[in-house]
Amino acid sequence: MKINFTKYRKIYYVFSGILFLTSLFSIIFFGLQPGIEFAGGSVLEVEYSEERPSASEVKKNLEEVGLRDVSVQPLGEDGFLIRTESADEETHEKIAGVLKGAEVQEFESIGPAIGDELRNMSIIAILVASLLVVLYIVISFREEDGSVSSTKYGIIATGVAFLHDVFIVLGVFALLGHLYGVQVTIPIAVALLTTLGYSINDTVVIFDRIRENLRKNKDRDDLSTVVNKSLNSTIGRSVGTSFTTLLVLFSLLIFGGATLYYFVLALILGVFLGTYSSIFLAGSLVLDWNQLTENNK
């Protein structure tokens, strides 16, 4: 049974538009909570040998020492992940003294200047990766029958991955930051880059099949028919790959521990969105953009 993917493309656009606008609202009004890698600060991982106190009690004790911007998150059953302003060794010793009955497992401190540099480098890495992918697709897809230009393929593949998939994941983390104090850290930035690559890879496979079918289009089918034929022939591969990837990621989410939780969550969201956008958005956008340019000639 062949599925007509492009028939209901306006519904896909509305659904994705709602997700995009909700993410935009979340990012603008809530903002992203940068981790110490980007904002500077200190992070301690502590573990209690006896009964663990409440997070509010630990936070109150730390604030009494004079620390600001204190965040205390449960870590497993016996520990806490504590984030504070940048602390020197003397302040570190004060913190260790306040946390009675706790053993410091890990301590890390990053200055604001290094945090700014890491944040800027992460943004540049994502933008440069997006630009290079556009150039790669434009060059790789230049040999075709001329029905769809390689520039359209490149812009759509990267635009959907960046403005849809990555942006919506950021919107979710802005909301999580507002509700639960979840911070955007280096692992989350890595997950965003992975989402970008995963989504583009899935889309390029579909675009390559569209290009191949256009080249073999002896029956002179219209572009809508070719796009649907291409999506039907690749959907098994896309869904199968995503399903096996998600099995591993959900296993990590459940058994991987607190330190991996939000990194894996970002990857799961990215795989879901990347699969959805590749199947339901990318081909439809090629069809509509091509029809628009053809009508304007």
C-alpha cells in the first residue's frame, strides 16, 4: 500500500509551525539556563554515606556561607549535583565544611571568560557545520536532470534540521530550565550537533532517492508522484534506523544515571524530530518550493 505523504502537507506545516512558535515563545520568555561551561561557575558532586538531607536544606546551608546562584539537584539515591558561582579553593573548603556527612566526589570550577569562549565556540560550531552541509549537498547534487536545483535540496535539508529539529529541542530545554532548573551544558550542545547530523543524513537519503527517481522518470510523472514514490521506498529504512537508535537511547535514559539523563533526552527528542521532519516535511517543502518557483517564471 502506497502512502500519499504530500496530500496532507498543510497539516504537517501547521503542526510544525505550532511547535516552532511554542519553542520560540519558550526561548524568548524563559530563556536558556547555561551550565557552568558556558556561564562560568563551580560544580560539585557529593555523596552521603548516611541519610541524605533535603535539597532545600542543603541549598539554605550553602547560601548562609555567602554563595549565590546555588542549584542543588538530586544525584542517584545518596548524592547531589551542586552548582554555584565560581569558587576558589578556600570557598571549596567552606562548602565541604557545610556539607556535613557528605564526601565530595568531584569538583570543577570554570571562570566566566572561559565560559564565554566555550559558548561562542559551540554556536560557531553549529553554524559552520550547517553551512558546510549546505555546500556539500549543493556540490553533491549538482548532477541531476534539472527538475529541482541542488541549492533547494541543500537549503531545505539544513534549514529543516536547524530551524525545526534543533530549535524545537532548544525550546524544550528552555521550558525545562524554567520549570526544573535544567541547564544547557556541553553534552547538550553535542546532542544538538548530533541531532543536526542525524536529521540531515536522513533527509539526504530521501533527497537522493528523489533525484534518482527524477532521473529515471520515463513515465514523466509529476514531482508530487515522484516525491511520494521516493518517500514510500525509503520510509522503511528511516523508521527502522530510528527505532533501533531509540531502543538504545531509552535504555540509556532508564539505566544510564542522572549525569546522562538530559543528554540522552536531547538525543531522543532529536531523533524523533529528525525522523518526522525528514519524512513529512522535507519532501513536501521540495514540492512546494519547486512549484512556487515554476509558477513565478
